Amino acid sequence: MTTLHVIQSKRGAPAIIVHEYMYTKCNELNTGDIIWKCPKKTCYASVKTNDRPELLESRGTHKHSPLSSSDIEKLKIDVVLKRKAIEDPTVRPNKLIRRAIAVSEVVDMRDISNFTRHIYRQRRKSQPVLPKSIEDAAQQLRIRQNEIQTFKMERFVFVHDDSSIVVL
């Protein structure tokens, strides 16, 4: 039986690794089967899996070399770090990276700086946009005033109108 590794692509889309080649999700059929295509523009290889996912069919040949085992391991570490960055935003990126690469032997300094950049980018996606003016700040506070609470679960921000913002 062929081993499939389900991961996320660099842009967060579902992806799988089959026979050292990566495929991204292309289409889901009415039968529940999924078509995965090679993300390289010049390559037309694809695979078909069921929803478990188990390999059903492989089409075409690749026009490029397969991923190395170190590249596959780095992709898996990257997926874990991006998930952990959102789950626990208070943990420093270096601590997350140290935990993730504790048993890895293929990661070098360039990879660590890439992982750090990926963590910060992922966290930035989940945060609200910084306001450009006082009006934008008031609008954001007005929208999120019920969400912003103290550790005792009391409201922290009270916004009555545009001109008066009271923070207690």
C-alpha cells in the first residue's frame, strides 16, 4: 500500500505527498473521490484518492525531480509550526521552533529563519489590521468592544459615540 502524507501547501491549501512528489487539491468529485495535481506549472501529473485518503489512480509522469526526504520533513515541520502559531500565540517563535526540530537533523539556520518568518506571517493573519487613523481605531473598538475583556471576564472598552472612548 502506498503511503500518503497529508500536509498543507505553502499557501495553506490541502496537499499530499505521494512517492516523494507533492500534489495540491484540485477537484472533489460527486463520488467523494479527490483529484490532486502537481503544483508545478509545467508538470501535468495527477493522482486520484478517496476521502480516507487512499491512492486509487495515478496519471501522467512528472517533468521534474522528486522532493528529497529532508524537504518533506521540512514541509511537515512548517505545517506543525503554522498550526501551533495560531493555537498558542503567546509562545515565542524560537521556543516553538526548538520543540519542533528537537529530533530533526535536516534543519539548518536558513530554515530556522524561514520558520520564524512563517510563524509571524501566520500570526499576523489572525490579528486585526492596525488602524491608520483615530477614526479607524474608534471603528475597530466599536466593533470589538464586547470581545475585549479583562481576565475576570469583564468588559474592558466602552464606546458611546465617535468622540468619546472610555477605557476602564
